[in-house]
Amino acid sequence: VRSRFVAAALVIAFGSSRALAEDAKPTDAQILGPEDTALRIESITTRITGYNQYGFGYQSKAGPIGGPGSERLLVFEPQVEVVATQGDRVTHRIWVPIDVVTAASPHSFEPTPDVVSGASRKLEGGTFQWSTTYKADRGSQVALTSGLHIENPFRSWNAGLSGSRALADQNTVVAGSVVGILDWFDRFLITGVRNGRAERSTTMASAGVTQVLTPTTIVHVNYGLTVQEGELGNTWNVVPLANGERGAELLPSSRTRHALVGRMSQFLPWNGALRLYYRFYTDDWGIEAHSVEGPDHATPDAYALSRRSLPLSHADRAIFLHHSRAPRRHAPRRRQRPCPASVSHPWRQARRGRARAGFGAAPTLRGRVRSLLSLERLANGRRIVRPRPALLK
Amino acid sequence: LRALIAILLATSAAGCAAVPQNRRARLADPMMSVTDEPLDAYRRQKLYDTREGAAGGDGTAAGGGCGCQ
């Protein structure tokens, strides 16, 4: 009898205490207040980038027939980004980059303009890009993006979907995205006459993994596939022909591109970070490229300087090593120019039959395949281009 | 490339040991980010479009203008 009485007393006591606890447990809304769904601006970021290009290219008319023409170019690129939140789960991002280009393409022998300078000697092009991210839970989010690019005589629309999922207590994050782009632009004859419209469609898919390796090391691998169809040139480029005249640059109507990117960040004991970047690129036009950036030594001070949107980069004095290989398969009739001047361009190598390095000797890969090494520097956010006259002789 | 893939696989395999959240403070520093700041990504994308003679793709709008498309 005594044991039954004790058991009944326990049941009553615990049952009532649980009920009281549930009644007394405040809800999230009671603690934090009702969810604020108003649009709230979180950040506004601006950036200005300058490009200064020197060099010559075979598709430019600003030079002798059969020889390269000037491709002097100056670009200022202001950008602004606005990030706003709507509640705890929705984030909007609006991004507007604007390109202000002088000598949008090299002009022809003075005073006669070529087709490009007549259309856009000075050019302003702008993009309006908008994305909305929905955070489904602590480790999952999905984003919709769309954008419009306006540039005389060019229009481009894009839309995409992306998502990411954190796994293994957020030690691993997998992400994927799909984007479609439609370009619509004027078609020109090389005599400068407009010849209707041309279209180009691009479909891009990518997948990536970010992995925490140690408390101070994180790596990221991403693969991107891009398929392009339609008019893949700008219709006004010219190439020198064997008979001494100029002809229109003709390109295949499709292109499949593959890019593999690897990154690593390593925290350093003196409160810095060592970052490495590698990118492998190949496509069915026969281009292969290896790009290495780094080591990029970031410090909190340098990063803060960059975040204040001054025209300085936290990747100060980063070294870009670009290694490309000549096409092995069909070589379409295409421009033969450095663009920009210091960049190795496989098409030019194919045309010339051999490659010359701007410094040192060009390494040879697998016998007939030539390679070229070029070096660029990015200092204080400004790209320094070194012309290599030897390539143009 | 094979060597690179082997290195990536090896490092990824080493990452199977999960790092607890209370030991990831240094990874949360913005300078440790493995993804580009969006505006910096645009600059980088422009370089690659120029190098590879390709306009569009990689999730960015394919604008002309510089004559490099």
C-alpha cells in the first residue's frame, strides 16, 4: 500500500511539474518579439577598378593590312552592391557594375573609323543583377538570381538557381547552381553595315564542395560546365587572309567549356592567412589553361582596407601564372591577337606555328604542342600589363 | 593534373575527421574565406573571360565593350 501511494505521488508530482513547465515555457516570439519582415539594408559596398591595356592584335584595323593593329584600351569599372534582409530567412542582393570604356575597340586609320569605333568609340555598359536567398534551415539555403545587361548594341538576360547544404556538423558544404544566359546583339559586316541581329545562349552548371580540414585549414573544389550555342563572335572582328586582304572572323557555333577550381586557406600564427588558388580550364576549341594565384598573404589590416572599398586589393602583389597550350584539333578562323597584350593566346600560337615566351624559353609539351608562359602582376588593385613586342614581330 | 587530383583527394580524405564548432573560430575570420567577395569575383571573371577569349558563361552576363568577347 505504501509503495503504491509513493508511485502515485511521483506520477502526480512529475506530471504536474511537466505540465507547468510546458505552460511556463516561453515561445520564440515571446522572447524575440514578432518576426520583423520589413526590408532592412545590411550593407552597401562600392568598388572601382581600372584596366589599362596596351597592345596590338590582328583583328584590329588600326594597323597595316596583314599586320596587327593597336588595341589601346582604358576601362573604368565602378560597382555598387546592396545587401538587404527581409526577416531571418530571406536575403536580397542587388549588384550594379558599370563599365566605362574608352576606345571600345581600336579605331581604324585616321580619320576613317572602322565598324567598331563607329558604333562604340566610347561606351558605357551596365548590369543589374538581383538575387534572393532563402535560408531553409541552419545548414540549407536556396537562391534565385536574375539579371540584365545593357550595352550598345548588346543585350543580355540571365536567370539561375543555386543551393547549398551543410553536412557533418557543418564541416562539409556542398553547393550547386544552374544559370541560363541569353545574349542578343547587332550583327555587323566588316564594312560597318548593320546586318540584323545575332543571338547566343549559354547554359552553365556548377558543383562544389567546401571542406574543413583542421581548425586552421579549409579547402574548396568547384567544377563548372558551360555550353554555348549561337554566334560566339562579336561579328566585327577581322582576320588577315592569305591574299593580303581582311576577312570576317568565323567561329564555330557551339562551345563546351570545363573549369575546375581549387582553393585553400591556411590560418597563420601571426594572425594572417595564406590563400592559394588554382584553376584548370579546357574547352572543345582546344584551349587548355592552368592558372595559379598566390600565395596570397592576407592580414586583417589589408582586408579591412579592401572592405572599405578603397581601390586597393587585399591580394596585394599577387602573382598570376598563366600556362596555356596550343589547340590540337580543329583551329577555327579566329583573331590572332594578344588580348590584353601580355596574355598568351593559343590562337596566335596556332597561326604562327610556334610560341615565344616573354621571358625565358617556352617549354615544349609532348613534342609538337607548344606552350607559353606569361606573367602578370596585380598590384594595388590595378592590373599591370607588360607588352611583349617579341610576340608581335 | 593527376598529381593535383591526387593531392585534393588526399586532403579531402584527411578532412573526414570533423572539427568541432568551438575550434573553428579562426575559420570564421573573413580573410579565411575561400570564396571571393562578390565584387572581386567580377574582376576575376573579367580576367578569365579575356584570357580564354570567351564571353559569357560561368554565371556572369556576357557583355562586350572591351572588344575581347
